[in-house]
Amino acid sequence: MEPQFDFEPAARSLAAIVDGISDDQLADSTPCGASTVRDVLAHVVGLTEAFRQAATKEAVGNSAPPPAGADTALPNDWRTLIPAQLEALTAAWRVGDAWDGDTEAGGVRMPAAVMAMVALDEIVIHGWDLAVATGQDLRVDPADSAILLEFLSETDPEGTPGLFGPIVDIPSDAPVFERVLGLTGRDPAWRSSAVA
């Protein structure tokens, strides 16, 4: 199967946000409940590698749910590791075979093409989480917003346990990405009290 989209715009945007995070922001709050900037970064380290392995199918049969929250270690080299892993993920999903059959990530098995959309969602949404938590602006490719709006359109109003909280009602005439955020249980108006 031919790749249905390219991860480069989302990967580049997340890498730019990571580059703009300072050490004194690691303990700051994020839109992800009790998760700090450090916690979300640690999650991003894990997910970027997990979804690369999903593309290559090397995770099939041996993936496990990721650790979460403050118990997840953040490697000291996260500033260089995350961009490198984003590049590797992007390259892996450019191979046509990555989109064929089923694959696995985080202990969950699903069609590879659906897994790719989950990966895109994780990269874009956590990019936004980190951006608003650290006073930055995330660039979101309009094509990615459209893909995610369609992908998330059937989200249960109560959210997806373990992934998203209850849907935040966003007007139908709001920008596409704001509607995407609402479907992931996020308020587009959320801002960190730590950012002046």
C-alpha cells in the first residue's frame, strides 16, 4: 500500500517545540491532567520509538503498554533523542509495506493504516500540549488537521478511557484544529499559568 500521508510536517513541528523547551519548564503543568512537561516529554520519547517499530512491524508480538506519569524516566539526551526518533519514524512510515496488514504498538494490535493515524494524532496533539504549556505556537499542517478531524469524528462524547477525556464542545464553524482538540478532550483556550 502506498503511504497515505507523510509524517514530516508534524514531526518537524514537534521537534521545533521540543527545541524551545527549557529545563526550568519541565515541572510546569500541561493540558494533560496531572502530567507535567517532563511527563509528556517522557511519553513522547516512548511513543516515537513505539510507532517507528509499528511501521517496521518489529513490535508485533512483543509490544507492551507504555509506563505513564512521573514513573517514566526522561533520558538526559531528550533534546537530541526526540528529533532523531521523529526522523526515524518519518522514514519508517515512508515505506509502502509499513501501511500493509496489521501491526502493534503499546500492546494494541490494529490495521497498520489506522495505527499510522493514531501515531499522527499522538505527535500533533502532544506537540500542542507541549507548545501551550511552554508558551510556544505549534504549526499544524492543514492536511494533518483534516486527517485527524475525520479520524476522531466518531469519538464517544465521554472520551476514550486511557487516551482522551470527555469531548470539549467546540462550535462547528471553529478552525479545524480547534475542533480536533475538542475531540481529544482539550480546551483550545487552555494556557499555562507559568507562561506570562
